[in-house]
Amino acid sequence: MPPRKEAEKFAVVGTKDCWHPYGLQGLNPDKFVKVVSRILTGKFELLELKWEKEIGLGHVENLGDTAIG
């Protein structure tokens, strides 16, 4: 294949501002502190996990209504 006449143009990569909790585990300590401090200040977001939505107060209240014995 002949080389391209023009250089390929790609979009600029932005800052990662939405983090999965498991993605934080692989960071080195300095990067972890920076990311978590930005999450706590509201500059970055932390993804909600599916299991967090399933476990709610409605499930706890339903357990209290069941009769034992």
C-alpha cells in the first residue's frame, strides 16, 4: 500500500472525568489522591454500580414486614 499523502487527523483526547470504582484500584498513590480529591469536590464523577441501585431501603422495609415463625 502506498503511504498517505496527508497525515491522519484525530480528535483531541479529553480529560477522563468519569471514573469506575474498579478503575481507581490500579492507580498509583499520587494519582489516586488527585482523582479522589476531585471526585469529592465534584469536579469528577464516580459511576454508580448496578448493585447499589438494587439494594435500597425498600428491600429493608419489606424484610421487616415478614412474620417469623
